[in-house]
Amino acid sequence: MQPPADFEAWPFPSPVLDRLGPFYRHRTDHLRVGFRVVDHQLNARGFLHAGVLATFADVVIGHGLGGLARPPRRGVTVNLVCDYLGSAATGAWVDGVVTPAHVGGRMSSGRIEFTVDGKAVAAARGMYMTVDAPPGS
């Protein structure tokens, strides 16, 4: 199952994402992401597992905020809160949009909303601490 034409493979591979994916980001709007639900992402009831959404939310909020910092920075998760509002089945395209709340030298925060066919399925808020900030920032 392919993503929409305006999406490309997630460019930051990791062992956990490689096992949970495939995941994608928009070619021109790097705060927009998505994935097509596949069988290995399902829970025992046949719906998208909440842990897949939480994991992807954590990664994409962090990368999105880090990419907005100048210079770009890497961070570690301080807090992540997820609200599950709906469900998704095999083949559904899950679209996500990251909204930054604060991008700072040491701490950043933002949120993501996931939708399927325009209906909310999850929202998450995260806070991240920069691990490679210059001294005194």
C-alpha cells in the first residue's frame, strides 16, 4: 500500500521505526507526516494499536521541533501525553500535522493531531530537552 504522491519515506530511520513502519513525511511540509495502517500495527481487536501512534507522535514532534531550531537541534523526550479519539483499520491513511508551541534553546514543546478521512483519531503533546545545545543557551 503506497502513500499519497506528495509523501516520501521518513528520512530518519531507527530500529523501532523500522519495525513499526513504514512511515512518511510530506515532501514540502516537514511538519506533516503519515502512514498507511498495515497488519503488524494492529492490536488484538484489529485496530491500529495506540502504541504505534504514541511512538510515531513522539518521534515526529521531536524531529519537527528540532528542525525548526536554529541551528537545528536534537532533543530527548521529557513528557508525552496522548489522547485517543478514534480508531483506524488496515489500509487507512493516518495523516498527522505537528504544531509547535515553543521552540527554545534548551526546551521545546509541540503537539500533533492524527486524522483518518478528516476525523480525529489521536492527539499528542510533547516536551523535549535539547541534548546538544551550546553552553549557556
